[in-house]
Amino acid sequence: MSRTEIIEKVKFWEEQDKINEALIPRVLEMHNTLKTLSKNHVDNNESLIDIQIKIKKIGSAQNLHETRFGDFKYSIDELSKAHKSTTQDIIELSNSIKTKFQEFHRIIESLGSQNVSSSNVKETSPGNTNITSNDSGKNNNYALVIAGLAFVISIISLVV
């Protein structure tokens, strides 16, 4: 080998050494970057799996809540229907009680007017000619009590 060839080879290897000095840190930096990216990729995959599990749990919880909401809505609808029916029953009962009360009031007024007219009538006893009898007033009082009891019984039968 000649001297020029050796000089060329030395220059070539010096240039290769300069290139290697410049490239090796870049390759090492890229290697470290790839390691970091790979680790981040694995971490992200694990996070993604955790998120997917949480999404499934949330979906299940949402389905459960939707089911419960549907059940509650059905219960509310049923209670609303029952409330309307009960309200209607109360109105009918109230009207019936008013009617019975008015009927009872008319009976009392009628008995009261009969009591006044019958108290003026004098009855004679077989042995006594001038004795006034209060038996008709007592009978009217009994009639009032019986009418009152009938009124109370009719109200109770309406409620039951």
C-alpha cells in the first residue's frame, strides 16, 4: 500500500469517526425516545382498558338507573291514578254526606214542627180529665235520636 492510499484510508476513517461521533448520540437519543414512547404506549393501553371497564360499568349503572326510573315512573303513574280515583270517591262521598245531612236536617225540622203542634194537644187519661200528656214530645225526641242514629249509620256504611 502506498502512502497516499494510507492517507486516504486514514482520512476516510477520521471522517467516519466524526460521523459516528455525531450519529451515536442521536441514535442513543432516538433509542431512549423509542423506549419512552413504548412505555407510554403500554401505559396508555392499560389506561384505555381501565377506561373501557369504567365505561361498561357506567353503562350498566345507567341501564340500572333507567330501569329504576321506569319503575318509579310506573309507580308514580299508578299512584296518580289511585289518587284521582280516591279524590273522585271522596267527592262522591262528600256529596252523599251532604245529601244525607240535608235529609236528616229536613227530618229534624219536620219532627220539631210536629213536636210543637203536638205539645198543644191535651190528652185525657182514663181516670183524670185535665192532665196534659208529654208522651208525644218524648216520642218525638226518640224519633230524633233514631233519625240521628240512622244518619250516622248511613255515613258509616258509605265510608266502609
